[in-house]
Amino acid sequence: MNQSRHRRVAATLRRSFNRISSPPHYRDLGNLLINILLGRSPAPAGVTAAESRGHRHRAAAAKPERARRPHPQVRPRKKALRDRERPSLKRPTRQLSPYAANTPCWVITLAAEGESARSLMTTLKKQRLPACTIAGVDGRNGVPTLEPGERIANATTRWRHLCELKNSEVGCYLAHLRAIRRAYESGLERVCILEDDVHLEPEFGRVLAELEQLPEEVEMVRLMGLKVRKRREVQPLAGGSHQLVRPERGWCGAQGYLINRAGMEKVLGYGSRIFEPIDKLFDHFWQYDLRLYGVEPHLLWETEHESSIQKSNVHRDRVAPWIYWLHPLGKLWRSLERHYYLRRHAGDFYPAQKPQGRTGRTARMKR
């Protein structure tokens, strides 16, 4: 066994000596030493350096190349510190809506710079409500000039109320009618119309924001009234502090109300013929199917003051005797019409009952 080993060692030395003694093989000797230093396996015997290099190139081509990871770009430390987001100690500000409600509030007034109008406008702005003043119609110095489509029906007024409308009543009527027409022609979905002699309750803006979200069938909502009527409670408002109600009879008064496009269209279609005060037009909602609601407790109230509107039932004008005789028949006929309407829509008005206490702060409110 030792002899075979000696033979192998001798053969290896002989091949190495032949390479060293042969000048063309000096290059192979250098390559051998380089491979040994680099940790590469030496080429097998009888294989030239060119063949060895070709073999390595083919092996490298056959071996799949590993995907190189992109070298992360290291930014200078100063720039990194400058670009770093520093934590803020400020609390994030809450984006508030510019208005508590989107419905415009129009204040009817004969004196936009008067104390009453300016006080009401200030209160509306404090409650973050979009508000503006619109000019009223002054009837104190004579019959107001009528616009196309407007007509005063004195004969119907005498038949229904045994009197004729005063000029101030006509002016008040026209102010509301033209405000509603202006809103309708402007394309507004709803508008809140106020008279300048009212005051707002603290929850006015909050409740108004909820009222404008009601379905289209709620065509008009009175925000205050002067008479207490039986009504059906529809739904709570403002967390239960107020109630949306539907009275079976008119509340009396037009100091403030919210009206949508369907209600505007009905009022304009029926009310262009003027024969009674504007609040009576609203009270007789059943004659033109105006879906009228109200809010309790009231959102408005008025202080005691002398009104600039002279009432037609005070110092009545004399009418023909036969009208006095037929007047009860007219009242009976309208009463039958109202009861028939309430019977047809009993589910909307009943069960109904009067409120337990006062529903507003207005001094002249009647039970």
C-alpha cells in the first residue's frame, strides 16, 4: 500500500517538474499559484488554462445569478434631521360648519336700520344662521301698489269676515306673499321667514337644523302661535326638549315659519287672491291642502308693543244686511269642509290633545 502511495507522489512530482522545466508552462504555474492563493480548485491534469477559464465561465453562466438588493441611499444626517417630522403639541382643530343650519332666514322689516331688526340680526348671527333683511310693504299711508298676479277681493272679505281689509293688513299680506314668491323664484328648497319684532329662543338654530332635514311632506312649520289648539305629537326635536306637532286648527299669527318649495307653490297658487289677513290664510290650511305643522315649546316670542298693523275686525265697516243673514251659513259650510278634511286625514291629526302648560313666552297668547 505504501508502494502505491509512493508511486502517486512520484507521478505528481514528475508532472510538476515537467511543467516547471518547460517554459510554456510557466504561465500555468502562475495560474496554479494564483488559484491556490484565492482558494480556487486547480485545473485537473491535462487541462490548459484557457480550457479551465472557459469551464469556469460556462459554470458561472449556468448558475442563476442572485438578484442584487438595491443599496439604500443614505442621506446626510443634517438633511435627515431637517426633513424629520417633529411631533406637534397643538391639538387638532375641529372643522366647524360656518352655519348651524343651511336654511336662509329672511327678516321682513320696514326699517332695516331700526333697533328691532338690528337686534334680531345680531341674534341670528350669534347662532350661526345665514340671515338677511328684506323690505316690507308699507300700507299705513294708502293701499299698496299691486304687482301682476295680485288681486284684492273685497267682496269675499265682506262675505267671510263682515268687513274689508285695512291697508296695513294688505301691506303685511303682500310682504309675506312676495317674500315667499322671491324664495320660490330663486330656486330655494326652503326658507325661514321672520318678522322683525320677535326674539329667538336659545335652541332656535339647533331645532331649525333638524327641521330642514324633515321629509318633503312637512311643507310648513310654524315657529310660534297666539292660540293653543289640540295637536298630535309627531316626533321629538333637539334631544326631546321640543316637539314637532300637527295642530287640527290654526295657531294664529305669522311671526315666524319655515316653508319648503311644495308649501310655497300651494300658498302662491291659493293666496294671490287677497281676501283675509296672512295668518288667516295659514290657519285655513285645509282649504288648499297645506300640510302645516308647529314646534312646541315655541322657538320665538314677542314682547308687548303697539303693532303697526290695524286690525280689520276693529271699527268694522258697515256691510249690506243680507250679508249678515248669510254669514252664519258661510261659517257652517267652512266648518263642514274642515271636519271633512280632518276625517279624511284622521291618521295625521289624531290622537290629539291640548298641551298641559304654556307653550311660549308671548304675553298675548290665548288658550
